[in-house]
Amino acid sequence: MVLSRITAGQTVTGTERVNQQLDMILQTPKGSVLGNPDFGIDSDVYDLPASELTGKLISELNIQTALYMPDVRIDRISAGL
């Protein structure tokens, strides 16, 4: 998955909007959004060893997309460093 930052005033397509929303979920620490403490990824996930990171991150992302992007279905996630 390739994510790119969308700047203010830029017209976005459906795919770009989904990428922007996924980017927001991935970069927001859970508990940091006032009034919505469940939004975001548990920051402890990023401290896990690489062998555990991918599975936990996929799990967190699936939970977040189900809650905040119910019209999006993730078929496949690939990770590369």
C-alpha cells in the first residue's frame, strides 16, 4: 500500500480519499483524539519486534476500518520495509 499526503485544496479521488483516511488512522495514536479515544492505532504496536508487528498492525487496522470506514473492505495488506 502506498500512501501519499493530500494537501489542502487538492481535489481527491475515491482511492486517494481512502488512502488519506488510512494514513490518518495509521498516524494517530489511540487515545489522542479528544472525544474519540478509540480512534487510531495503539502506539505500543510500533514498538513490537518485526516478527509480531505486521500481524498486530493488520489486526488493529482491520478493527479501525470496520469502525470508521465501514464502506471499505480490505482484501490484502502487504508490508515492506
